Amino acid sequence: MEKNAILFFCIYFFACSSKINIEPDSNYVVPAEKNYRKYFKSNYNNLDPLEGIWTEYVVGTLYDDGKVIERKEIPKRARWIIIKNGSSYKILNQYGEQNKYVASFKRSKIKNYYTFDCLIIKTKDRINVEAQLIDDTTIEMSYNAPRGIFEESYKEFMLVDLPESKQNNLELYWQFNWLKTFPIELD
């Protein structure tokens, strides 16, 4: 009887108590990234500077007929894995996939410059821009978001749906910095 009372109390307490906020572990690394870290660590001496795990930081500027109406910084927006694939560098999400896009970097004729090529599968938009590798630890690139990506990103950016009356006048300009997080220096 006493066990039933304790069990009833526990169920009542947890069901009626306020929501418990459990913070995600900021040190958690998904299994795919762990595997790529092992690969990068064991091949450290043979890696190109572009290969590794990168964290994306972005600044988005929303323009209405050329006038800035919103500017937003989004830190740690995504994590990317870059691995050499023949003459190009394949870009994978942190889960080791390309399920929403097919993206890569290709060397340019200019040292430390690359062509970023990305096909967004859902919208069929293609991005093809120049990217620069700075000090082997930062990739910089920027572009106007294609219409399909813009429409998809607008709600995230402005926290409201894209008004149809404004669709033709608005532009979203993205400035990206990818910072290398692994491998940087191995002890």
C-alpha cells in the first residue's frame, strides 16, 4: 500500500509540476562528427587546410528597395564537415549528410580562394560564389539569397511570414564566416 502511495505521489508530482527545462549538453558531439574527428586526427599530416569541422556564423541584412530594414547576427547557425573528394571538397552537415543540399568547394586559380557551389534540393536554387580561406581557420563568403532560400529563411529571420505584397521588393544578403573547430592544433 505504501509503495502505491509513493508511486501515485511521484506520478502526481511530475505530471502537475511545471515544465522541467533540460538544457542540451553543449559538449555533445553527434556520432558522425566523432567519426570524422577520428579520421581528421589520424590523417592530420595529410589534410588540406580546408578539410575539417567548421562552425557557421552569419549576418543577414534584409533590404526593402535598397533600404536596410533589419540586420541580424546568427552565431553558431550550423556545423559543417569538409572532406576532400577528388579535386573538390565535399560539404556535409554535422550528421555527415547532404540531405537538403549538394555542396562543395573547388579551388580557384587564386591562392586561398575557392568556388562555393551549392544546389538546394527542395527549392532547386543554386548558389555559386567565391569564398576565401583566411589563415587556414576562417572561410568568408557572401551572397544575396536566391528567391526560394529567401522565402524559406524569411520567417526564421523576421519571425513572421513573408507578406506577398513585399516579395518583389525584399532582398536578403548573407555574410558568412565559417570558423574551423577541428582539427586546429593537435597536442
